[in-house]
Amino acid sequence: MSGESTLEAARARDALDPLRGFRERFALPRDAHGEPLIYLCGHSLGLLPLAARELVIEELDEWARLGVQGHEHARRPWVPYHENLTAALAALSGAHPSEVVAMNSLTVNLHLMLASFYRPTGRRSRILMEAGAFSSDRHAVASQIAWHGLDPATALLELAPRAGEDTVPEEAIDACLREHGEEIALVLWPGVQFRTGQAFDLARIVRAAHRHGCIAGFDLAHAIGNTPLALHEAGADFAVWCSYKYLNGGPGAIGGCFVQQRHADAQPRQHHSGGLPGARLAGWWGHEQTTRFLMEPQFRAAAGAAAWQISNPPILAAAPLLASLAIFTEARMERLRAKSVQLSYFLEQLLQPLAEQVHLITPREKARRGCQLSLRIAGGAARGARVFAALAARGMVCDWRSPDIIRVAPVPLYNRFEDAWRFARALGEVLRESA
Ligand SMILES: *Cc1c(COP(=O)(O)O)cnc(C)c1O
């Protein structure tokens, strides 16, 4: 090996990386000998920020010390706890603080958003989404359609890549909307596609959807904390995300939601018993905070996205996210993105000599991807699965997506150029052995 492809070259890149110190703030899973595994799986579950442990223990201690008084008197009072997360989530999603709220989990938030924004009327009753969407999103959408008494077989429009292709260009979404726009009530699209790693131009999708009178909503599970986002400026109507992937909020962490300001403003602020319910499923936590505990029967909505909250949030599932978001604020998304672009390109180049056997299905243009690279191994799914198993045996933590994809995500917060090098070397060896 020579030039950029040596371990020394990778280490030299690491030595110059201004973000290299952040790796030490995360717990790195280790093998049986205590050696850190090569963890390239932040697209599935981000690593533990070491500070999260303290923040969780602090809440347990406050609960022990104060009991119910913790709601108001904990160091970080529990009643407005979610507000601690707002500023960083707004920065990462490109929103005004009033447009975002941490609550529930992803699919639940998707249901709540669809309850508000999917309002099929007459001819305009369909939902456009991608074919091959994450199963949970499809289940949510199909069940919402059925909930309205419609048939998913006709009301769900699924846009697939062209034959022989893996990704969907934005032009295809435009073309689909030109053809079917008047029948479509809502477009639901991912920020980054979970299987291919393709990143989309959200502003362009919003423009196309709005041109045809459709609502534009996004699932940002694989985008938030990975690619820069500008939801407000893009004019997105709503968005949802989970916090356990690139946001490192921990398994089952509290999710998040974005509602464009004009929609929150347009909703009736008061729901009277017997009056119009408003297009929102409500609970006491969405009630305006200062009068919430009067427990009155009328619902008075909090301002902004906060009105979509239903229950009091899980503090113990929010505390780790607070620790992680502090790291994002310190590292800054523009710097993370700059490193991410370099790191994924570095890995792409190291895989170049294996090109006959490893097909990269993720787009090569940096604007069209985040940090994940999705690889299809030549020789069919069975060989791909064997290669994946052999990689795991060598301490590579990545994942396998049916039917035939290995997903690898060098994450700029805690991965090194050396990790990319080690992965590429392991893949080369494994491919030679399973030739
Ligand atoms: C990770 C992921 C989910 C998971 O949903 P939960 O409700 O958090 O269990 C759903 N949709 C997409 C696109 C995802 O990437």
C-alpha cells in the first residue's frame, strides 16, 4: 500500500483533525481482549456520551432527594425539562426554537403529525412516500390511511427507483407530483434514506409538494445530527426524528418533532368541550404551561410545536440526550459535517481497489449523502451475508440490511480515519478469503 492508503496516512489525518478529542468523550464497545471494536454503526445506535451517566444519576438522585417536589425543585425541574433540549434541537434541524419539541418516539410522533396533517378530502386523498421505506413508516402511513376509511392499495403511492437503480433522483419526485399532484394530500420523505444513505434536497421537495398543493413532511431519523438541516427556511410543514442514531441519545431515547410556525399559529388555541376539536390530538402536556395544573376541561394550547406534546416526558430517557446535545453544540455541526465529508470520501477511496467486488450504492456527490456508505458485495446476498459475518468476527461493527446491503457509517464525532482504514483492510482480507 502507498500514499493515502497506508495506516500512517490515516493516522496523519487523525493527528490533523481538530475534532479528534471528542472520541474520548464516548464509551467505545470493546472485544473480549479489551480492545476497542471498530464501531461504524452510529446510523443504528450512537455511542454513549460518558457525561450521560452523570446526568441520569443526577435525575435519580433528585428523585431520591425530592420525590414529587422534583417537578418544580430539581436542579433541572422536570415540568419544563424538555425545554433544556430545545435550543440544540432547533440548531440541528434549522428551526426556530418554538418549532421543535422533544417528545415520545419517532413512529408515535409520525402518527401525531399525520393526525394533524393528513386530511384527505375528495379527490386529494393520497400519500406519496418512497417504495422501500423503513417498515415502521410504511405501517404508520398505511394504518393512517385505513383509519380514514380509505384503502392503502389505492391511497398509498410508493415511488421506486428506476429498474436497475438503487436511488431516487429528486427529478423523479417532481415528475411524480406533476403527474399525480392533485390526488396527493401529503408527501412523506426521508432526509437520508436508511438503506442507501442517499441525502435529499428537502427544500426542493417542499417546493415541488407545495406547487401542487400537498403537505411536505419528513422523517429525519438518519439525517439529524448527520447532515445540516434548514427545516424552517425550506418551508417544511412537519418533521419527526428519533434521537438514538446520530444524536447518541441512547436506546429508546426521547424523539423529536418539528411543526412549521405558521401551522402552530393557525391551529385554534382553545378547544372547548363540545366545540371544534382542532386538528391535533391533545393531552395535558400540550396545554399552556402556566394554567396546565388548573386541570380545566378546556384545552388551551401551548405556543408552537410544544402544543403537540401529550404526556409528561420520560426524564430518564431525556437526560442522556442532554449530554449528547451539549457535545454537538460544542463541536458545531458545520465542523462535524466538514469532517464527515472528508471521512466518508477517505473510506470511499480506500474501497476503490475493491470496486470489482464492492459496489457502493450511496451517491458519490457529497451533497447527496451523509456519513453512511452502503455496500453491495458481488456474488449475491448469501456471499454478502458471509462477508458481513466475517467482518463482525474481526471486530468490525457495522450492519446488514436485507436483502444484500452492508451499511457502514464513519461518524465524525467518534470515528477516526484509522477506523476507516481498518475497516477497508478487513474488508479486503475477508473478500480474498471468501473469493
Ligand atoms: C430508526 C427508524 C425508525 C424507528 O422508529 P421508532 O419509532 O424510533 O422505533 C423509524 N423510521 C425510520 C426511517 C428509522 O430510520
